Amino acid sequence: MEAVVLLAKAPVAGRVKTRLCPPLDPAEATRLYACMLGDAAEEISSVARIARYLFLDPPAAADALRTAPFSPFERFPQRGRDLGDRMRNAAATAFRRGARHVVIVGADCPSLSAGTVRRAFRELSSGASVVFGPSGDGGFYLVGLSSPDERLFRGFRWSTAEVLRNAAARCRILSAPFSFLPPGRDVDTGEDLLALREWARTHARPACPRTREWITGFFGPGGGGFPGSTERTPGPPRGSRSRRGG
């Protein structure tokens, strides 16, 4: 059995995508996150013959999101002090339940596709112990594992641009073969949001219909910057933070 873990936050204003405020307000950021989360769940649901686990934060939210596209997922609360702990605990749960390979993703990267997930499993089946999907901020939008090695992500500083480099170095220390998938881009800042609009304009797949609808509704037709751009100041530059679980 192969398993996908979706690490997510309950879409509550003020708790998700706070680095997008500004240029978004908390309600806009929450709606965008809910759209990306729904699209990620739908894309993962299209991968056949896998187990699907949704790990939610805060733990009290584990009973939320039970309708489609989340209905194929078994739900668990996230546990751990930092992202490393949460990933490690989620992966351990999947391995205990019989998974041979585990792929962990968040809801931050709309370009994540079912094909990318399948490719990660192929890499693991071909001998990689770890597979990374690099993101432009120095972190990763996906990590695939062939075993629950607790040493892999222990002792990291997650809010830096060195996360992927440090993770690869840790794999070398552990003699764990690793590989890379094509790069993606998390949506964390105003700069990312403009890049997302351009990506949606130039790429038809994955479908991510909720996110595309949000982009159209927010930006409207045509190019340009943010609506009301004189009052919307983009967030901090890229590289100031790595990928999180949700």
C-alpha cells in the first residue's frame, strides 16, 4: 500500500496565510487557502489505489472537512511542536497502518498534480529513500519517504531558506538515497500571488478549479497589479520562510 498525507490547517481567518496580509485581508486569504486546500484534496483523490490521510491543525478540527472532496480521507489531528515533528508523526501513523511508501504534501502549491504524486511513488519504488519537491523559497512542497526514519527532520530550523539544503545534507549523512521532482512554488506572499495568476494563465493542468475561480474573482480580467494596489502592499520577499504544513 502507498499513502498520501495531506497536512492542512482549518481555514479560519487569522490562522492561515497570514503572510499574504497584505496584500489580502484575512477573509480573502482564508478563502484562497480554502480553495487551494479543496483543490489539493481533489487532486489527491484522483490518484488510484492509495490510502489518503488528512492531518488537521488545530487538533480539534480533525472532525471538520468531511464532505467532498475530503470524504475519501481518513482524518487525524496534527501532533508536534514544529513541522518536523508533525511530518514525522504523520508519516509514522501511515507506516504503522501498512504503507510501504508515504508522500507528504501541504495545500500551499496549486501546481501539485496527481501526476507529480505518482512520480514521487515511482521514485521511491525505484530505490530512493527520500523524494523532495523543491519550492522556490528554499523549502519543499512535497516529501516522499520509504521508511519512518525519525532522524531525517529532527533539529531543523524551519523558517529559513536553507530547509531543502539541510534536508539533503541530512540524507547524505544518513546514507539515504534521495531524488528531486520538478520545482513548484508555494503561495505565501504577494509576489507568489502574482506568480500564481501568471501560472494559471499559462497552464491548463492541474485543473484546480476553486483556485482559478478565486484568481478570476479577485484580479478580474486583464493584467496589472493588485486591485486597489495603492492600498495593498505585498508581503515580505521570497526566501524569508520555508514551506509549512498548511
